[in-house]
Amino acid sequence: MVQLIVGKKGKGKTKCLLDKVNEEVKNILGNVVFLDKNAKHMYELNNRIRLIVVPEFGIESADAFVGFVAGIISQDHDLQQMYFDSFLKLACLEDQDIVDAVERLEKLSETYKIDMFLSVSTDKQDLPESLKDKVIISL
């Protein structure tokens, strides 16, 4: 399942995502990965959560990003949840249509039984209609 936390920049999406991941990691048996644009939040994450700083890997397109996520999944058979802060920036999708990338992540999520939570810097009303039902928090 892919779920979205949406709101304009500066509304508190990252804090919601950090609170959610730190709460969820207490209750699950599998592994948790947090993808971010920098290591700024490293000390705010529970030590059971693996932080991956995506820009360190030279991702330059949405296709490369989805392939990168698939690679993470392929290397960790105990992976249960993934969190994506600044999804549009990580996936190289700023000012672009995000439907295809989210649908591809949804397919990976369903196939490998991994819950994914994405923070997206946009208002709920600005999302494509097909993604509005995935919103769990709108700020």
C-alpha cells in the first residue's frame, strides 16, 4: 500500500513522517527504511530505521528512482515499510506528473508486501484524482 502525506512546503509533513516512522518501528518485526534528501534527520530516527540519503546515489530520473527502490527491496527480504521524505525531489518529479511513479511504487508495494509512505509537497486538491484516495494526512 502506498499512502501520501500532502501539504505545501513548510507545513510539517516531515515531522508527521518522522513521528509516524518512529511510532511504527516499535510495533513491527520487519525492517524499515527512510529515504531522504540529506542526513539532517538522522538523529531524529529510531536506531532500528535505516536512513538512505538518495542524492548520494546520483538518481537523475523517476525511472532511475523506481529502479533504485526496487534494488533496495531486492536486497532486504525482511523489509516491511519504506518512508520517502521530499518524494518529488527524491524521484526527480518536481513540476511533473507523479501518477506513473506512484503506480509503479504501488505495484512494488503489493508484490513484496511493503507499506510505503510518501511526503508530497502539494495540496490535496492539486493532486491527480487517481491519487486522492491515498492521502492519509493533508496539511
